[in-house]
Amino acid sequence: MEQVAAAKNISLPEAADYAVERIAALVDDGLIEPYEARAIYESIPFYAKGGKKFKNYMEWVETLKEGSEPRRRAQARIDNLGAKIAELENAKNTERKAINKADVNRLFEI
């Protein structure tokens, strides 16, 4: 996040918001798959301010004080991205089902 904040000349919370919005947009635009977006915050190491390494963004969030504003904001980012990914996965599944149904109809001349 520090790299994004420096490149965009924004605060760390703004950089985290930007990153989440950008990941959601990449999925929405079809440039990455939902599972790839999920991997970004579940599987990729996260480096906090000062360079401390965490297994992922979610592990870092768990270190924040329970009920604190930074933790609420960080958890909201995760929840919002998760909801966006789920929404896009559902849309893809609905589209896939429609395509499959059309293929079956065409195959069996229904």
C-alpha cells in the first residue's frame, strides 16, 4: 500500500481503498477472474507500514485493535470486495447457465 500511496500521492487508507476498487474493476472488466481477485487479499503477502510482513491482508487486519476505526475500515474493504466478487461470480454463473441452455436447445433442436 505504501507504494500505491507514494505513486498516487495519497494516504495509506486512500491507497487501500484505491487498490480494492481497482481489483473490483479488473474483475468487472473481465481482465482477471474472481478467484484471482480473491487470491490478492487471501494469498499474497501484505507488508504493513514499516515493512512488517503478514501472510495476507486479512492477517494484518486481525492485528488491528478490535472495534477500532482502522479495523472497521479495513474489514469493510474486505467485505465490499468479497461482495463484489460474489456478485460477479453469480452473474458469470447465470450467463454460463444461459449459454449452456442455449447450447442444449440448439443441439436438440428445441
